[in-house]
Amino acid sequence: MPILRDIPITLTAEQVIAAQGERRVRPRLLADASEAIALGETLWQPLIFYDWFDVKAVEGEYAHLLTPSHANGETILHVGPKADLLDSARRVAVSVVTIGAGLEQRVQELQSSGESLQAYLLDSVGVVALGAAGEAARCLVEETAAEREWGVGAHLSPGSLVGWRLQGQRTLCSLLPLDSIGVRLSKHHVLEPHKSASGLIGIGPGYESTTVGSVCKWCALKDTCWRRRKDES
């Protein structure tokens, strides 16, 4: 199971401010965001942990993956009513992306010392950095699909895709030995460190797109997500 560690992340103050939903960009806030980015660069440790699995079948709300190391040789994911997004998938890449625990720990220290603005900005930096690491994972999938002259589907995640409950993260993450990268699932099915994310992307000759698609219009967070694409409204 490959682990990618050397993931370049380049952020701008404007990106960080956009993550906060700010409409007016104040010079002082730009300067503070730039300082938070500089601090974040000393703290984040991005990595991508992933593996590929063949798709046995997609039936109703369930996707059946061939997983020889698991019981009965397969793992069944209850993706929900949009499981049909995997109808064209021959293989799926299951991944967990994280930027490590260092940034989160520093955010907590800043909050404890009463430096609320700095903590808030650094936390926003972590959110954007995690998104950048996730983009690197999507590029990896696109490159693999292109080598086969296949297309790619959308990035699907438990707790984000409507109908795929957060509890589904436990089954999905069971496909990767997370302890080897210092990530765990809490009893509430949340990844820790919190600046971590799981998901899967299908590839196959039946997909028409060569780039990973958006599921914004089916996202459980579509009304509040700052990254929602305008063309998905």
C-alpha cells in the first residue's frame, strides 16, 4: 500500500481568507493570514495513503469491492442512493489524506493562550492545506486512469455524499492499516488527527471524464461548503 509523503503545498493568504467565507479582504487580515501560512509550513506533514481495489458489483445502494485479505474476499460499502456513481467503475482508489497532528496541536496551544485570531487563521490554513493534499491524490488517480486510457468518476466520501453516512467511514478505512500512518478512527467515526479525510474514486472505460468529478450537488454539506463550485448550484 503506497504512502506518498513528499507533497508540495503552496497556499496564498487569499485562499485562507476565502475558506473563512470572508467577502471583504482587509490588508491586516491578509498579513495575519500570511503569517499563519508561514507557521503552517513548519507544522504540516502531508501524506497520502492509498490502495486500489477491483469492483465486483454495484447493486442498489451497495458497492462490492474485491478485497482478498478480508473475510469472504470482498468488502461491501453502503454508499447510499448515489452508489450509481460507481456503475462505470472497474477499480477504485481508496485513500486517506492527512497533514498530521502538529498543526492541530499548535492551534490548541494558541487557543489555550488566548490567541484566538491566530488559532482561527492557523486552523483555516490547515483546512486549505488538507484540500491541497487531497488535490494531489486526485491527480494521482487521473494519471493512473490515463495510463489505461480509462475515465474517472467523482470523489466520494462518507459523511459528505448524501446517503453515505459517516459511520461508513469505518468500513472504508478498514481497507487501509491507518495505524501505520498515525491516523485513527474515533468511536464517533471521525478521523484523528482531524485534518484528515477519506474517500474513494472510481476509474473505468465507461467514464467519459478524464478529471475527477465534483459531487457538490449531492453533498450533505452543499449549503455551507465554501468550496462548492458555482456550476454545481
